[in-house]
Amino acid sequence: MKLIVNGDEKDLNVQTVRELLVELGLGDQPVAVELNRDVVPKREHDSKQLTEGDQIELVTLVGGG
């Protein structure tokens, strides 16, 4: 399925937000997810279904100083 992730088109075999995060190597990291301009709470990551052409923005925390 083609998805737009942080502005880049990706062809991924995923069904849910959680599967997307795991596929992108972000499954164990704190990450904020926006799906088609709506925030997806972490408690919904397992159940939130994705569809062709969805636009997803992912924001992770980066430490440093």
C-alpha cells in the first residue's frame, strides 16, 4: 500500500499504525503519530487502520545537549 510518511511516498505492506512503526524500526521508541492531520493516541496504534494514500507524520524524541 502506498502511504505518505513525513512527506515521502512509501510502498509498505502494513495495515495498522503499530505495524507501520515496527516496519520503520520505531516500534519501541516514543513517537507521536499524526494520520491525515489527526493525532493518533498511543492506545489506538494497534487498532488504527491505514488506507491507500494516507498521510502520516511521525515525530520522535531526540536527546542531546
